[in-house]
Amino acid sequence: MKIVGTLALTWRRASKLGQWLRLMAGRLRTQPGADLVTSMDLCDDPLVADALGAVPAFHSRLIRPNANRFVGWGRKWSGRRAVDIAQDHGAAFVLLEDGFLRSVGRRDRAVSVAVDNLGVHYDASTPSRLETLISGGLSPDEDLRAANIIQIWRDGRVSKYNAAPELTRRLPDQYVLVVDQVRGDMSIGFGSATADSFHVMLQAALNENPDIDIVVKLHPDVYTNAAKSHFNPDQLREMDRVHVIAENCHPVSLISGARAVYAVTSQVGFEALIWGRPVHTFGMPFYAGWGLTTDALPTPTRRGQASLHQLVHAALVGYAFYANPVTRKPWEVEDAIGYIAEQRRLLFVLPPKVTAIGFSAWKRQFIPKFFADTKVHFAKEAAPQSAVAVWGRATAPRHAKSILRIEDGFLRSAGLGADLVRPMSLVIDQTGIYYDATCPSDLENILNTQDLTLTQMARAHRLRESIVAGRVSKYNVGADNWTRPSNVENVVLVVGQVETDASLAFGSPEVTTNLELLQRARHLHPDDYIIFKPHPDVMAGLRDLKGVAGPFAEFCDEVLTTDVSADCLLGQVDRLHTMTSLMGFEALLRGVAVTCHGIPFYAGWGLTTDVLPCPRRVKILSLDELVFGTLISYPRYFDFTANCFVGPEDTLYALGKAREASLSYNWYRKLRRSLIVSALKLRGVKK
């Protein structure tokens, strides 16, 4: 073990040396006036560069500084050094800190950083930019925005960190919350408090609430980082009326039910104000001293009266910089709240443990990522009464407690599934699966019950426009090598499918072959120009290619023998006929009329011409309502580079990058495809 530890330490030191050499080389190329950062890690943080407006350079004592600003982290060594150097050289300083809405987990990419050129928000001994912002008034629009932020903060049940589960144990019907902090937390000392402040706080809570239970929440760092609490849990448990929350849980679980909150300098006090709870402070945090809290300490003369809206707008809008953790594009706080809230939903909607049956070695590589904190165990069989995951409509054991069916999402990848291209989205359905029309699915339930806000409708509309403008489809393959004949009035596209596909078995009970579909289309459109498009997997040579052109030519005007992109075709046809193909959904997005001969997920909602009914689908939807349920609520999107869940908008961005890199049809992928096909044929294995 000593050898392993020594090797690890040597590796870390070598990595730091390499980082230092790289940053020093960059420093030598830096133009005068650039921001200089006193921490190597800050210099490499893209969020810091975004917040500063440019990539900073690393400050070293070996090179004479020539900067307009020196940047460091809070009151830590790098921050103190930035202030000292700035004062020595008559320059400005910028101190950074975590934003009040930081991330999902502590190790996840941050979505915000606080920027201060006067001090630090938790240092009550000096002014800060946050104090200046709070003291300023709000315009009517800013006041309205602050009210909206408070509402969506509550609706999203977000906090600074958001990876902890909701509290499962029952709390007293009436209680006040006392908040512990990590011993040595810098905000305690800089907030004019001491370790004794916590015992004073607890005693005050007991004295001021003689008939109410006291819930003491120990800080989660006490468990994750082995830090020490200001309280002895065993002694607390012996106290009358005192309940100890020792497990890690989401603070909103405690704040939302509390009659009042007692804090020293913890951010939980600020969040309690957002939740409309009375707050008692025993230090001088940034939210104290404005007339919004009951404070045990005297208020700094710099602070005066402020409204909750002023506090919220200053802390969450003016003080912090937000950026998308994947695209790095600037965000507003509302975007960050929505992102964090969605991340939390995805973390905890699935069972804590799942046994996955029948998955190939390739799928085992990426499946666990889409399950977040759920523990996925791959096995040949599952124990009775366990949660079981299977691919699509694969048979699941009868004794399973619950069944989760997994399939590719609708914005999948820049390449074919049979090509072993890792998916960017999956659906995990706990009711059925979207292409099985014989029973309900999570998607069907979502579409039947969702009641969207104007904001959600607008998001769906923007997403639909982005998909069309970006020329995005499920696989994003094919060439723009087809042109509509100039002498025809109507062009009808008939979309072929892999006839062994599960969506036909469970979603198209009458028409089950491509030839029969084409015959029906010709019967309905005897005089129109009909083109038949085989499935992309067939055109790629990855599945059975027999019988594509022969008998089909009799019932259509053109069989596409080269792989034409979906976007190219949908921009030039008047109507599409399909059994259950996803291309029908893509046609709806582009305003093309669709006739369904089966019952795909997008049929039965009043948007398509349906040959078969689906009585379970009782709601008439707009196109944007269909888009929201199908592309936003139902799938899971994962970015393997950022190692986090993302939204469909971020996946569109990633798909665009993949296409720019020519990942779809280059010589490497053609060779790789040939090798895969050859290997599968030799082994007699199907995808």
C-alpha cells in the first residue's frame, strides 16, 4: 500500500509540474494587460475564463507582473495573494467564489461562479460587491423577475448542491430547524462567529420554542469529507425535543417544513428566506442585517433595509455568472435552475438498484451512465422481486418487482445503431415502451396528462426550430443527393423499415411489410410521384439487403438505392406514409403531412392521418406539446465528455459538432463498418 501511495503522490506531483510548465509557457506569450490568476487550477477552469471574459494567464514570481487585474479564490491563499499583489502594483483584483446555485454534486461541473471586485460575500468585516447590489433599488421588471426566480426556485426544489436524496424519515409535525456547519468553515470566522456560536444558537432555539421540537441538521461534509461537526451527535440525541438528522439529505426536505430556521452563517438561511421561513442568525452572513432576519449580532453600518426581492436579485442575478456546463455558453439564473431541477429529477426517479438482463458487452459500457446514481448489476437472471432492466421488448422475468425497458432516444447519434456508435440519448420506460401500442408507456402517460406552461411551450417551439434549422434526425446520416422532379404536382415518400423491427411487431398489426405499405400508398395516391426509401441500416449493408429494388419498382416511381439524408427528403416531399418509423415524427417537425398505417407514438393525437385508432390516447395535442413530451420530458440525454445529463438542446449542439468533424461517412468509419459486418457474419451474431 505504501508503494501505491508513493506512486500516486509522484504522479500527482509530476502532473502539477507538467501543468506549471504549460502555464508558464503560456504566460510568456501573454500580452500586457491580461488578467493574471494566482492559482493554476483557476487558470485551467473554463468557467473562470467565461466569467472574466477571456482566458487568464498564470501569475508567477519568476515573471514581472503586467496586468490590469489579479484574480484569486475568496479568502483562501490565492485570493489573499491576488489582493496583496494588486495593492502592491496599483492594480485591481477580482475574487471568485462558488455561486449560490453551484452544481448537482460537489464534484460535478459548476454552473455558476460569484465575481467580486470589492471583497467576498461571506466576509462581514469588509464591503463586497454583493452588498452594493443589495443596497441598490430594483426596477419594476427586476422586481417581477426576482418574484419569478423565487417561484421557480421553489418549484424546482433546488439548493446550492443538489445530489443528495430527499429525506425519507418522518419529521415532527411542528419543528424548527437548526443548521450545523463544518468546523473551520471560512464563512464562520469571516462572518463574525465562533464555534461557541453554534451552542448559543441551539440554546436559543430551545428557549424561544419551548413547545416545538428542534431538528438539528449536521452538515453533509461531516460524512463525505470526514470533517467535524460543532455538535456531538450522541449528546444531541440525549436532549429532550431534539432530533438529529445524521444522514445526507437534500436541505429543501428540511427547510420547506420548518416553522423557522436557525443558522450561524450557512447558506441554508438564505434559502429559507426564499421559502418564506423566519430566519434567526448567530453570525453575520450576507443575507443578515437587511431587516429580513432576526440577528444575534449587531448589523454593520454599511447595511440597511432591503426587500427579499432585492436580496434575491442581487445574489442570484447580479452577483453570479452562469454558463452551460457543456457548451460553455452564458446562461441566466433561470436556465441554471431549470437545468439543476431536471438533473435532480433524473437522479431519483428510478429504483436505487436494478438488475440488467441480456445486454451485450458493448451496451454495458454506456448503460450505467444513463441510470445516474442507480446501481446497475448486469446478470443472466434476476432475483425474485427485484427491479429488472431489459432492452426494448425483450422478455423480462415474471417474478420481477418492476420492469424498466430501455431503447434509443429520438436524437440518438451521428451514426447508426448497428454501427456501434454510442447513443447520446436513451429512454428508460417504467410502464411499457413507446413503440409498443398494445399497452401504455411512460411517453403515452406524459402526453395524456401534461399541462404545459407558456415557458415550456416556448422551449418546445425553439427546440423544434433548432432541429429543423440544424437539419437533425435520429441518426444524422445520408447525403443531400436527391432533387424533387420538376414536373410533378405531389411527391409522396414511403419509408421502409427493418421488417423484423420490434416496433412493427408491437405497433403495426395490419401492415407488416414494406411492400404492403408501398402498395397501400400507391392505392391511395394513384397519380402522385411516389418514392420508396429503404431503412438506413439496409442501405449501409448492415442488415439484409435482398429484395429492395425488384418488386418495389412496380408500385413506386423511384427506389432510393443510395442513402439520402432524411432532412433532404423531408424538405421536398408533400406527404409521408409509414408503418411506425420515427421519420414520421421528423416529418411532422418539418410540416409534412403524415399517414400512419400502424400506431407509432406520434399517432392518435390529432396531428396525423391514422388508419388505426388508439383509444387510450384521449388528448388532442399541438405540435409543440408533442415535442415537449417526446423530446424533453421522456428521454435522458447524456454527454460523455462532460460526464453529466444534459438537455436536448445540448445534444443538438453535440450532434452539430460531430457532423462538423465528419464522423458520419469518413474512410475510418467505412472501414470500421466493414470489419463489424464481417465479424458479425463470422460469428453468426445479430445486433
